[in-house]
Amino acid sequence: MANYEKPDSWSLRARKEAYPARSVYKLKEMDEKFRLIPPLGRAFRALDLGAAPGSWSLYTLRKLSGGRGGKAGIAEDSFLAAADLSPLSRQYDRGLFDRENFCFVRGDIRTEETRNALLSRGPYRLVMSDAAPATMGNRQIDTLRSLELAEAVLRYGEEGLERGGSMVLKVFQGGDTAGLLKKIRELFETARSFKPAACRRESFETYYLGLGRR
Ligand SMILES: C[S@@+](CC[C@H](N)C(=O)[O-])C[C@H]1O[C@@H](n2cnc3c(N)ncnc32)[C@H](O)[C@@H]1O
């Protein structure tokens, strides 16, 4: 995607391509660069944390089903679990969120209850998280809360990923992200940060990836 696009062009594109949020293009770019989600037909289990309104889940299910509605169907043993405090938007899913290959847990990803519900459906090949706290405008507090979420996500990566699996998580820059990156390095063959083009210019969010769970 060219850099000259205005930030709101991502939202217009999302609407045109029937996604509830522009954030889908962040995942798309990371998927294309790091090959996170396999093409149609290959069995795959993934976990989407902080999933609402549902663009990342929709992108994954569409890719696994070979298109928008999925005439070809999702491989029988492929599965996507998603969780969020808020419900998913049903505006564009065309029944994909009703498929047996998908389950949504409404809850706080930091709690034992939600963790148990999600981990019992694993192990996963990919744990991805776009979870972010509702920002308060106080960078120090926002960053701390984001880091707390990132640490919770890392635990899913630690306990819920199969060997060789990958993890993507969002974090606000500014806190002890060096400590987070160090832990990712310990758990994965490759650890790196990446800021997709669709991130708003003024945003201090970035993504950390762990590739190849040891
Ligand atoms: C940027 S949105 C995710 C957008 C989503 N990836 C998409 O493409 O539609 C961040 C989400 O993180 C969720 N979130 C924040 N804290 C959470 C928590 N503790 N547990 C579960 N979800 C949380 C919010 O409710 C919000 O829906």
C-alpha cells in the first residue's frame, strides 16, 4: 500500500471491502510480510485477542475460506477463537461468525476464566492481539495499561502456542517495551517490532512479533 494515502482512506477502503474497522490493513500487511495465515485449505488454528469489532477475525476467516463468504469452505480442522470485552459487529460477517470453526468469548483476556476458555480450545498456530486499552490521554497511564495487556497476551503465547507458532501483539511505545521484547526473544526464534503503514501517523502504537515458538 502506498504511503501517500491519507489516513482516512483506510477507513473508506475498509467500508468498501466490508470490514468493520480500518485496523484490518495492519494485519493484512503483517500477514503478507510475515506469512502469518496460510492460504486456503491448510489446517490452521488461531486466537484473536481484543477482536472487536471483528476485522482481524473476518480477515482470517475469509482467507481460510478462500474469499468473502467462503464457497470453498474452511478446512475442517481449522479454527479461530476470538475474545473481547465488547461484542463483534455482525454487519459484514455473512454468517462467518456462526460457523463451527469460530468461537467468540466475551470477556477480559486478563482473567483466569477467559484464559481457561480460550486455552482449552488450543493449542494454536497463531496468537494475535490488537487489544488496546481505552486511552485516557495520559501517555504514562495509557502506556502502562497497554503493557499490562501485552504481558497478558504474551502469556497466551507462552501457554497456548504450538512449537513453531507465531504471535503478534500491539503495544504502545514508551513503557518498558525493552523488557517485553526480551521476553519475546526468549520464547521465539525471531522477535521484532513492526509498524504497519495503516497505523495513524500520530499514534504511538506498534506491533511486536514473535516468530517460531521455541
Ligand atoms: C483496536 S480494537 C481491536 C480491533 C480489531 N482488531 C478489529 O480489527 O476489528 C482494541 C480492542 O481491544 C479490546 N480490549 C481492550 N482491553 C481488553 C481486555 N482486557 N480484554 C479483552 N479485550 C480488550 C477493546 O474492547 C477493543 O475492542
